[in-house]
Amino acid sequence: MLIPVGYVVATVLELGWDALAPLIFRPRVGELLVNTVLLLVLGVPTTIVLGVGGAWLVERTDLPGRRYFSVLLVAPLAIPAFVSSYGWASAIPSIQGLWGGLLVATLAYYPLVYLPALATMRGLDPALEESARSLGLGSWAVFGRVILPQLRLAILGGGLIVALHLLAEYGAFAFIRFDTFTTAIVVAYQSTFAGSSAAALGVVLATLCLVLLVIEAGARGRHRYARVGSGSPQPPELTKLGRAKPIALAALVVLGVAATIVPLVSVVRWLGASDAGVFAEMPAALLQTLLLAGGGAIGAVVVAFPVAWLSGRYPGRLSKWLEGPYYVASSLPAIIVALALVTVTLRLVPGLYQTPATVIAAYVIVFLPRALVSLRAGIAQVPESLEEAARSLGSSPIVARSRVTVPLLVPAIAAGGALVALGAANELTATLLLAPTGTRTLATQFWSAASSIDYPGAAPYALLLILLSIPAVALMFTQTRGRAR
């Protein structure tokens, strides 16, 4: 898990400051830095406003059709960002640059703020809101002074995830010709094959990611947000939207159409013009996608299980020290992970270069927290008394855990594996750089056709990627509702 971090440090030490400085302090890097910073400064607050605003409307107001809107707002997660960009680029060919990147990225990633905000809002103690109203605060004042401060962790966590996705995204921005560090690294890698230019850009990108982690950790603070006691037995009072109700309805409809309907309509429109030969090639691409994504899911669960067990059963300094590198490594963009694995395999184990094992290793590094979080939550919910009862009846510790604990962890294992598989199936940059020659996944086949402006040829792969994503997104939404209860 520390290979990507070690790659960044080794790059700095190997190149040396004298060679690295000219590669970093040049106009091209300044241009990329401006693009990236503007993307973060404008994109992250916009996703926070959309995510928190949408969660509040469906959870705390008298908005008509709240149940349907709650599902519609999470639907964009089932559409990979590069597919959404493909849909917008085919609908409006002139879309490009920073504003095009902001449009596509915001619509694709705001659910990453919406889901944690929705889960947190459903778990809030209504008694605090009742007390605020009894002291004379209106509905809007209650939202600003009571609800919003309690969403701090959800906003910071969701904003951090969005920011890391914006730094790592390649396909969505390449479609609309918006240059970021990730798109520049891919171009540099393809032209110089992991040369010093790609490595220098990777150092800057990794530094930006680590800076974001530090900022988020500092902003999080040490405030307590857990309720004391059982809370109010009454459901929260819904805010009356009044004359703002038509505006809120129109805003959510426009958001749903822009984030979901526009990409889907573009995919369906081009699907009707697809050649029959494309459909004949899809089974092979689907099989390779399932094998690689399944391998990544199994690998992530196996790697995450020991640390999740330590964190759940033996929490302490050791488990935190072991768990930390998992999150640090996974916070780096997939392009950095891919470059690191390219360098390590070529120099130390050439036989692993461009093999399925390397691709699966990249998936494990990038998506491991998805399995770790699910497993840790599942282990924490299994009472140790069940194992103790089995051992009192003569079972050994291993038998007791395999016959009692592991069956109870099946839902957590399935959830973690499904989330990893979803990310792996949609991963583009790591697959492009690491996959063996001739590998055809749904994502790479889609990219090959779409980047050649063969929109009809890309449509079937886009549709299949969306269909594969729906179960995992439904699982995430269900887990959010379950945790809130």
C-alpha cells in the first residue's frame, strides 16, 4: 500500500532538486496548477451546495415527491463521469474548457456529498431543532444554526472525496479538452513512457492530494456530534416551503435532467446507430471486466480483513498505525498508483509488468477503503459473546469464528466487495497503463471508441457500464438509509 507514496519520495530523491525544479517551475505546470485550483475552488463548494441542499429538501421539507427525488439525486453515481462527459460532449459538441469541466464534474460528483449529508441528517436528534424553535428561531434559522453545524463532518468528508476525484479524473476532462495534471500525466506517459516529465507532474499532483488531506484533518476539529440519550421520539418538523416550493421542484428537476437524463438520452440515441459488430465484441469485454473487477474485489477484501479485524476487535495505537497507510495510499490518484506500479515492476519484477496481477494490485490499492470501511462496520456489529458461547461448547477459536462470526459478516463482505468491483469496473487510467496488450474491458473499449469520435461504437459499452453500476449504487443508498435508522 505504501508503494505509491514510496514512488513519489523516490522520484524526488532520484531526480534531485536541480533536475526536478526546471520540470516543476515552468509555464505549463503553472497553467495546469491554475486549472486544477480553479476546478477545486469552484467545483467543491458547488457540489456541497447541491448535495446538502438536495438532502435538506428531501429530508426536512414538505417537498412533494420527496421519496422519488431522494432516489433521483443519487442516480448520477450509476453513470461513470467519463460516460457523463461523453453524453454532454455528444449533445453539445462545443462544450469544453473550465466551465465544461465544472459542469460535468459537478453533476457527476455531487452525490458524494449528498449521501453522507442525507445519512447524517436522518440521524440527527430532532430535540435540538424543537428546542431552537421553542426559543423563537424560524425554519431557516434552525437550518443555519442547528442543522448545518451538525453536518460538518459529512460536508468535510464528502468535499474531500469530491476534491480527490476531481484531481484524479482523466476521461471526463479529456473528452472536453480541459487540461489538468492527470490528463497531462497520461499524455506525458504516452510520449515519454514514464519519463521525468510524467514523474515531476506526478510529484505535484501527489503533493496537492496530501495538502487536501491535511486541510480536511485540520478543519474537522474535535467537536462531538453524537446525541446524548435516545433523543426525541417525534419525527422532525418539516419546513414549509410555501412560495419557494415551485422553485425547489424546478431546481431538482433541472438537476436530475442535467445529471442523469442528458447522458442517458445521448447513450440511447447513439445506441440506435450502433453497428451489430460492436455487440458481438461485448461478451469478451464484459468477461474480462468481470474477471479483473472480481479479482480486485476479492483481493481488497482479503487485504482489508486483518486490519478491519484488528480495528474492530482490538482498537488501539497499533491498529491505527496499520490502518493509516491504507487511506493515505488510496487518497493518491489512480494515475500515480499506476506510474508507481509501472516503475516498480520494470525495475524489480519485470515479469509482472502488464499482467492481470498488476492491474488487480492497482485496484486493491485505489479502492481498498471501500472494503475496509464495510468490513470494520460489520465486525463491530458482531457480538463477541457469540464466539465465547461457541468456545464454551468446545469449539476452537478458529472453528468458532468460521462457523459463527464469518457467516454473520457475509453482508459486510458482499457490500465491500461490490463497492470495490464497481470502482474497478469503471477505472480507466490504471487499466489503460497497466493492462496487458490486447486486454478489452468495458471502460477501455468505451474509451477507445469514444476518443476516436465513434460515438455509436461507444454507446453499447456505456450502457453496459451503467447497468453494472446500478446494483452497487442501490446498495450504497440502502446502506445510507439503514445506518441513518
